[in-house]
Amino acid sequence: MPFLQEEKTGQATTDSYASLLKSKLTELSKVSVVVSNSHGSNSIKYKVLASNDPDGAAASFAEDKTEATLAAGAAERYVLTGPFVWVDVQVRAATGGSQGTGNAWLYATR
């Protein structure tokens, strides 16, 4: 049964990608992320990076989920493609100067 490992809600986006939720994973078999945009009118973009570097060095992260757009009020669930040590959900404004609000929940099963 999935359990909530970590959550981050209510983060305003910027015009450049920034980490919304970055987490070191425990020994888990399946990890999924739910990302939502709780802004009333502006869209956001998000992507999911992952790494197997035990220290989570920035250079070790690669895209596991390529950039996707979330309309205002929308949410998506993404299941990571493999076992990873780190996951980093990043968000940004879909249109420069028109910020949205990112939320992320990290679920896992043993």
C-alpha cells in the first residue's frame, strides 16, 4: 500500500526552474509523484529529476520526466521509471512573469 513519504505545498513559481520537493528516498520499490498547480489562472511547467548518487550531487541528476505543463487547478501523477536514491521535482512559470503555485506529494511502496 502506498504511503506519503514527503510533501511540499504552496510554493510560488519563478521564471526559472527551481526545486519544489527534493528528497532522498529510502529502500522502496515504487515511487510516484503527484504535482498540482493550485493557482487560480496561471499555468506552470514541471519536470522530475532523479539520481542514484548517494550524496545527491547536482551534476548526477537527469530528467526522469520531461517538461510538462499544468493548467491552473490541474494535477498529474507520475511514476518514476526505476529505483533511485534521490528525486527532485522542479517547477517554473509557464509564461514569464505569470507565476503559478506548485504543490507536490511523494508516495512510495515497499
